[in-house]
Amino acid sequence: MILSMTGFGRGTAVRNGREITVELRSVNSRYFEYSSRIPRTCSYLDSRLKKQLNERITRGKVELSMTIQNVDAADTVVTVNMELARSYQQAMRDISEQLGVKNDISAGILTRFPDVLATRHADVDEEQLWEDVSAVTAQALDRFVEMRAAEGAKMKADVENRLNFLEECVGRVETLSAGRVEAYTNRLYEKLKVILEDRDIDDARVLTEAAIFGDKTAVDEETVRLRSHISQYREILQLNEPVGRKLDFLTQELNRETNTIGSKCQDLDITRIVVDMKAEIEKIREQIQNLE
């Protein structure tokens, strides 16, 4: 299964009184890069979330966003400093007696004084919370991978079509290359006839020159290697593993062999085919840059 490096996945569920939502986004990157936006109180889960993602994602810049909202479980506990409240209450009585004013203090007024009420986060079962977050993250991961697979399938089909075109081009180069030495020999004969006029032409010398020309401009090795690389490309596209780096290397090899053919052959028709091949290889390279 070929996977794209770009994708999105979202998971949400209510577990143990908490509504947990996890979203995953990714863009291209040579390696696995992880970043997150999660509640500060859950920062201790970050390394475990990274590991969970890395088990199914090997390349790409991945961002995880998580929100947690309490539905029916309180995450905050309110405590009362009774000693401090009594001190405030006594102080208000003293003021009332000494100044002769009404003591209208109430519980509501007492709670407004500093430090009478305090809040703290309720004790959380960290392992239970991890199980809940991990389950929602797995849900987001499934959808994330599904999207990557759908994109990857389209890219795979496109690359396979371009490989077919490259293979056709290689066949045309082989056909044109086969008659190149004979055409060169004939042109050489004609030129020598003009230069030497009535004098005899040294056939052996002409054949030697033609052989040298053929050796310098032969592209048999390059076309054989191109066919081999195209075959390997197709095999790798069938693998059920990350293939981006392997295909990146093979694409460089395709380009290298094509450039060599272009530098060896001075034939205009072959040059045009080489230009088409290089354009197609560049399009393949752009596609595989998106593959995991």
C-alpha cells in the first residue's frame, strides 16, 4: 500500500466523563517530525503520543492537536480555608462593635476575601486517561492513514502511467540508435567521395571510423539499465512498506541514464525523445516527493 505524506484524520469520543478530540495533520518531510498542541495538564502524555504515531508513520511533518472537555466528571476541586474565614468573621465583628455599625457579614461576603476559597485539580488516574487518549488517537490515526492511502493510490497510478511512457521512449531510442552507425557510414562515404573526387576510398578506414563512432555513441548499456530501473520501480510500487526513499534513489538513476543518452547521441530525433523523457522523469520526481 503506497501512502502519501499529506493527510488529515480526526477522532472524537466521550470516555469516562471526558470528551476527547484528536486531530492529525501532516505535510511532506524527509523524516518523521512530530509537534503537538495539547492541554498543559496532559503534557506528560506527549512522548507516548509521539511513539504511538511513529509506529504507523515513518515520514512526514505531523502535527497533533488535542482538546479535552469534562462532561460529567469534575476536574477541579474547591476547598475552604475555615480558619481564615473565621478570622475574617471575627474581624468583621470587632469592626461592628467598635465602630457601632451593623454587622451584615454573610457567607457570600466571606468567600470574596482573599484565599478563603482555593481550587485545585482533582486527582486524575493517569493510566486511565492515557488509555482514553490513546484510543481516540488510534481512531484519528485510522482515518489519517485511510486518507494517505487514497492519495497514495492516485499517485501510484500516475507514476505507473509515466513509467509506461518512459518504456515506450526507451524502445524508440533503441530503434533509432540501431540504424545510426549505418547512416553515419553512408554519410562518411558521401563526404569522402566529394573530397577525394575520383580517387579510391579506403573502405577499411571508413569502417574503422564508423566503428569508433559507434563505440562512442552506443547507448545499449544505458537503455538496458533504464529498462531494469523501470522494472524495479514497478516492483517497489507493489511493496507494502514505505518506498519514498527507494524511489527517490531510482529516480536519480533514471535521470542519470537519460542524461547520458542525451550527451552521447547527436541525433535530433533521439534528442527530442530525451527531452520528453527528462520532462516525464521530473514529473515522477515531483510525485514521489509526496510518498512516505
